[in-house]
Amino acid sequence: MGSKVYTNRKVYTNAFSGGEISPLMFGHIEDEGYRSGFARGRNMLVLPTGAAQKRPQFDFVRKCKTGASPVRLFPFVYGDGDAYAMEWGTNHVRFHADGTTLLYATPRPVASVDLSADTFTTVAAHSFSVDDEVRITHKGTSIPGNLSTGTTYKIETVPSSTTFSLKDSGGSHIDLTTNSTIDETSFWKQSELPREYVQPRQVTRNVSNIDTVAAAPHGLATTHGDAIFFTNSGGTLPPPLQLSTIYYARYVDADSFSVFPTRADAIANTNQIVLAGAGAGTHTFHLAYYQGDIVWGGSLSILAATSSRLFLVVEDLPTAIPTATLPTVTDWFQMPADGVYEIYTSLGASALADLNYDQSLDVWTHCKPQSAAFTLVRETATAPSGSSTTLDYTKFVFRRVDPQPGPPAPTLTLGSQEFGEYYRFDTNSAAPLDEFPTDGATDSGLILGDIGYVESSVGSGLAVTGLDDTPGFFIITTTTNNVFKMRTITGGFEAVNQLPGTTVSASFRRVGSSSKTTDSYVVTALRDGDESLASSVLTVTNNLEVPGSSNVLTWTAVTGAQRYRLYKLIDAAYGLIIETDLLTATDDNIGPDLATQPPTFDNTLDTQYPRATANFQQRAWFGGTDSSPRTVWGSKTGTTSTMSYHVPTLLDTDRIEVKVAARERTLVRHIVSASQLWVMTSSAEIKLTGQNTDVLSPVIGIDARALSQIGCTGVRPIVANSNILFVGAKNNHIYEMPAQTLQIVDPPDLSIRAAHLFDEFTTEQSAQQEAPVPVEWYVRSDGALLGMTYMPEQNIRGWHVHEAAGTDAEIQSVCVIPDSDGQRLYAVISRTINSATVLHVERMGRISQPTELVDCRYLDSCVTYTGTATTTIPAAHLVGEPVYAVADGALKGPFVVSAGGTITLGTAASTVHVGLLFTATLRSLPPAMLIEGYGKGIQTSVSEVSLRVDNSCGFSVAVYSDDGIARRSWAANGIDNLSLKSRDIPVPVEGSYGRNSQIDISQTSPFPLTIVSMTLNVTTGGP
């Protein structure tokens, strides 16, 4: 037998952009994705340049409110640097941005009280200055220092950044007399707090002012203009005040105010409402609070079980906060004691998985099939005087999606009329009683067949056979000089004087040959682009074809309406005749414009709840209700929910209703706004287009074509690079649908090369990151995070897998928002911490490597201390957990976080990063060589691995083969004295012969690693 032939070869891998490759693809060495892929990776990103890079850390943002209860993140994005990662949990929503949490105010928690020095010490720097006004909150009724939550104090002295003493509003020193237990005790700057809650007060009329009963302070603003309303028990309000009406108050003194119809009037002291009487019963005034308002309830004698003294208004014009018990969330929501801005939602944790959403500017629309669709609207709340921030006073409110959101209809009435050309005549007091002479015995000028309108003088009547009374329309039957006869148009009754011996003066207004004697009208109100329903029909008797004839119509004012539209009936339809900002209009025979008609409303979405929504071509789209699973609706153009249309003639701007169909029974799951509108269903991908146009219009009709038959899950599709990426309903794979296609297509399966990452799992949520690296993120059912680096124009679609550090760690939810320093991924991560399940909101660092070791912090749930060099570093969110630290660039640890929430370094440091250590690994594919059979099935041994790295340190290399794993680190100088390297690193390895010879690259230290390329020194042959 001849001896073995050993051959040394170089196997070069120049890119990893193909991502992780399924073992079932190992035979496809001809595949382009295979040649640039790897066999397994954890916590390694694929870069478009081809390099593989260790993912950034997850920085700790805040502990989730709900403990172990599921939480979802959703993006609220207005623009770059103006966005929030919204944390939706059971009955609450919180907002995170720039790695911090939105606050309504900043509490300064108290650490201790010194009774001898009369000072408080805060946990952290308080930022108080002498004479700052402050308030105190505390859990329980025994407050340290015997202070009161209902009192405003002033800072007297500031001995240090964490200590201070107090004085009262008059300047007298506060002597601290007791030292009860510190329990959620905090101080707050008065200038940062919302306004004090104004309690409802009983009031009486005092001439033209309103006085509180027993001179109780009313709490109204001295700057005037507070919105108020009144309630009454057992009687009526002082006239002309009305129930359910908003008025505006002008401050008179502490227990008296006057009332005005508008805020501007109250401020200017004009048009004061004059009270005509005292009314009856008990009157109560209320400050008008609206959803999203926050009030300070420090003066309320409740809340012993909690330190929070702030409340959020849940519904407009709520009932009073109770004085003996905590309020229910029907009207008021108690804010957290730690200052976090939070709003109430009726949705529980189980409802969040099905939540579908879309956004247009400040309006975030969300829906689910079990409840009505809502919008979350960002508004600007007025910050209190002296506040230096507006961020803390951003206001979010929920509004139900209303198919008929417009104003109420006005009430239409007839103001006055003109009847045109006329002739005066008198009734005959003697026979013949059917003849009527004109006034002055002159020729009437009337001829046979003339039609006229007969009107009696005021206070008298013209009695006519067959009719009860005039006025009415008549036709001339005989005329001789100044005498004529006539009969009624309706019924043909001859006019006969039924009051013999009585002369009644009347007028005959000639209306020519027309028999049209009535007109019907309706009026609507316009407010913020929405039009009300039409008013009740008003029918007016007149003939406007006669010169000088007119009808003057008037209507009631509608709150907030900017304009009104008056319509007139013609040919069974109402057409526009006048649009005005006035409350009256004159019709002198104006021809109706049937191109503009009063709206009819489709109120289907009042009772059917959609599961899909989108915004496209200035319309809000909804679809997929349980009762109408194949139907989608598009709102009136330019509105967020209005479902109005016109009959009998549709307008281009009217709401759209489309029923889609597919080969199989189908359910609308998503509506996707791309270059065109797509309806993604459970069995097909359907494109909506106008007939022979891209514009969707109810007038020209809608073409709905199923262009593929894959079907999608409830995971939100992603629009990227003119493609729609969606999760397939049957196999959980990711498919790519070209959004601009007009033809039937078979969307490519983007998961096919990495099917092992999807099979046997489900995909829970998606998120899109466009920069600095374009990655489509998917949360997997086992808590792993899948990423796909996606640049289809470069044929890059590489998958990678990421796992969070920590005991039982699972990534539950993610979203991406454009923070002020670029797009960032936020995640909800569940871990077991100190033997309990805890959820954190954390933010992934920038996908760019630091150039200095002091800036390296590849640690999950990471917090950073910067400041004066110290050995005590806080990490309170990781109590009981083993953590590592990068202290001034050196790796330290492990440490166990103490019960007090700190770790202690051996050497003081000024920049310290603390968190949970995670490992990044990359395993190469089995080598393929340009020899017979591509080197498959022969014995190989790797003796050296040469890695081209960039800005990297602290990794190890091993050969993963049939004979096991051998490791050898190239960091020969020790891990505490590493330096970042950008060069080729030759690593001798202790390999053995086998039939696999894959390479494992691993890094467990919290430092960067970027692998640009890899060269293997491979020996073939072997025993």
C-alpha cells in the first residue's frame, strides 16, 4: 500500500454577507449565498460590506411596569429625532426616546432626614437652588419632618448637591420635628409640576359675578380664561347659564369670578354674561378638564397607600376626584410615583399581540378585531410657568375612530321672505263676492292665466271657499279693467269673499307662468375638514322665479365650525347653493350645484371592528372585520376616519368600499401602503388600483387583483426597497413581494437558505432598521431575535441570530425609532433576576464600533457611570446578578450586585460600564476547495487560521471537527491589557484530521469584534 499524499492548501473566505446557512444547504457550494455564508452565528451582525461584526450592547432604559406580564413595543415616529418607543402593557402606555423614559416631572427621592441640622438628603443630586418652590410626596400619613403634601415650601439653604433645608412661603425656617420612616418620600420642583387640582365648589350668584359658598377659594387662574362648566341639583342655573355648556372665567378675587362666552372675552373683559337671576337649587362650578390633562392632587386627603399625588384625565369633563378613596380609571388615572409619564388604555396584555397600527404625522391609528379602532394623538400641553422643558409636557390622548366625526348638524329656520312684484286689491263687501277690484280702481294689468301669491294684510285674513285662510297661490280666471277673478292652484277652488260686508286689504304678487311654489333646504356645518350630517329639511313656500322674490334662511351656530353649507332640493337631490362663515344666507333663485351634495355616512365601523389599517393617498384605510372579513374601507379624502359619501352621485373624494376575493377563503390581515395599496390576506396578496389609473376613486371604480397566493400571518409586513416583506401563513418563512409589480408573481422565499431558523418556530413581531445598517428584525417564539441584513440591490439577504444575556433571557418585543443620534432598536427583554421574572426596556447601541477601550461596553442591560472616580457603582436593576464592568477601559469582575443595588470596584474609576456578559460566536462552513469533489469526503486538518479583523480584540479560535474542539487564544498579553487591532491575525490552532474542519470564532469579553475575512491553512490527506 502506498503512503498518504499530504497537500497544503489555502481556503479563503472573503465575505459573510450570506448570513447563517442551513445544514441542509451544505451541499450547495455553487450557491452564491452559500459561498458568502457561515454555519452558525450568535450575536454577530452581517454587514453589507461582507464583514461579520459583534452586535452592540443592550443598554438598560427602565424596568417595565407590569413585572412578568407581557409587554409590546410599538414605534411612534413623527420624524428623525422626534419619535418614541411606546411600551404597551396591561392598561398602560409609556414612552421612551434617546435611551430615557418620558417623564411628567422629576422626583428627588429622599435618602435620609437630619433632625439636628433640619436638612434632607436626596439619593442623587437634587439641582435645587435657594428660594426654589418645592412640594413633598410620601407614602402614608406620617410625613418626615411633620410636613404636608398640601403645602408649598421654599429652599432655604443648599449645603451640598444632595442636601437642603426648607422655609415656609413667608421665609421662616422649617424646624423638622419628627423623623418617620422614609417611604417613597420625594421632593418636586413646583415649576416642573402641573397645575394644582381645582376642586368643584358650590357657588351662588352675586349680581353679575359668581361667589363660592362660605368664601371657599375657587383656585381659578389669576391670568383669566379658565374653561368651566356648571352642574345643578334640585333646580335651575342662574339664567342665561345652561347645563353642559363651556364658559370662561375671569378672576375677580379668591372666592369670586365672572363668566364669559369665550376665553378671549374673559381675558379682555368684554361681553360678560349678565346673570338675570339667582336660579334655584344647588349650583356647582367645575374646571373643565380634558383627556390627557395632568393635575397635582397634593391637597387631597387621600392616598395613604401610595406616594403619588398626580392624576391623568381619562375622559373629557370627568367627575370630581373623590376625597375619601382612590379614583377609578373611569375618569382619572393615578400617575406613577417615580415621575414616569403614563397614559391609561383599556387593553390588557392578551390584546396586544393582535394590535395592528399605522401612523400619519401625530396620529397613530391602531385596531384589533375584538374592540373599536382608536387613534393615539399627540398634542401639546401647556407647560406651567417657569418650566424649562416641553418634552415632559407632551400630551397623548386616545380618540375612537369615528366614521362620522364631524360636528352636529345646525338647526335650520326661515328668517324672512320677499315675494316679488305685486298688486294691491280689496275684497268686495257686496255682491258679486267672487270679484276683486285692484286698489285705486286702476287697470290691474293682469291677464288670464297669470299666477300669483295672495297675502292678507297683517292682522286680517282673506277667507276663500275651500280654504281655511290665505296666504296661498292663485291663478287668474277672468280680468276686466280693474276687476279680476281667481281660483286656487291647488284644488281649483274659486276665490269667494266669505266675509260679506267686510273689506280686507290684500296683495296679489304675480309670479308669471311657473307653478313651482315651494323650495326645500338643508344646512351642514364644516369643522376641520369634516362635514356634519344635513339638518332636518325646511320647506319654504315662495316662487323664486319672480323678480324680487327671496328666502332668507338662518341656522344655529355649531361649536368649532368654521363654515356652513346651504343646500337646495332639485330633481330629488340636494345641491350646494351657498357656502359661508355666517349664520344666514339669502336664496334669490340660486341654482343648486349637484357636484356638491350633503354627505351620507357609512357607520359600519361603529359596530364592526377592523383588524387592519393604513394611510394611502390621503385616506385612512381599514379592513378585515369579523363580520366582513374580505372588505376594506377607505375614508373620505383628507380625513382620518370619515366614511361619508353622496347619493345619488358619488364624488371622487367619497369613502371607498371594496370587497376582495382570492382563490381560497380569505381574511384581510394587513393593508400595506407602498407605491400602491396592497391588501394582505390569509391566503393571497391583493393589489388595489384604479381602473386605468393609479388613483383610487369610488367614481371610476377599483381593480382588486390577487397577484400571489401565499397568504400572511398577523405579523406586520415591512416595506423596504420597493418590496413588501411578509411572514408566510403556511410555513412562517419570510417572502419578498415586489410592490410595483402589475403581473402575477411567485414571491421568493427569503428564508430558504436558513430554513432551520424558522421551521418549528413562529415569528411574533417585526421591525425595520434602515441605517446605519439595513436590517429587518423578527422576534422568534423562543425569545431569539432574528435579523436579516437586507440590500436587495446588492443581492444581500443575510440572516443572523441574537440572544440576550442573562438567566432565562428572552427578547419579547422590539421596535426601531429614529433617536436624535440615529435609528435605534429598542427591546423588551425578560430575565430571571434575583429569583423573579423581570422585564426591562433596553436599547441596542449604535452599529458602529468604538475606537477606544474606555468606550467599549458590550454588556447587556448595561448602565454607565461617568463622574468623579469612585469604587461604588450603581446597578440597582440587577440586584443579585453576576455582572462585569469595563472600568476606564479595563475588564473587571465578576461582581454580584448587592441588595443595595451597587457593585464595589477594587480601584476607583471615572467611566464604568456595568452589565451582563454575552458571547459572540461564528462558525465557518465546511471548506470547499477547487479539487476533485471540492474536497468533500477527504480528511483535512487546519493548522492555522488567519483572520483579517477591524478594531477588534479579545477573541479565541478553535477547530470544530469530528474529533472535537481545540481552542487557542491569540490575546497573549492578558485580557486586562488589550488593545484594539485592525490587521491580519494569524492564529495557530491545534487541529486534528477529520472530515469537517469548521472554524469556531468566539468572544466572551465586552470588547468589539469585526471579522473581515478568513484564510485557513488546510492540509488534505491524513490517516
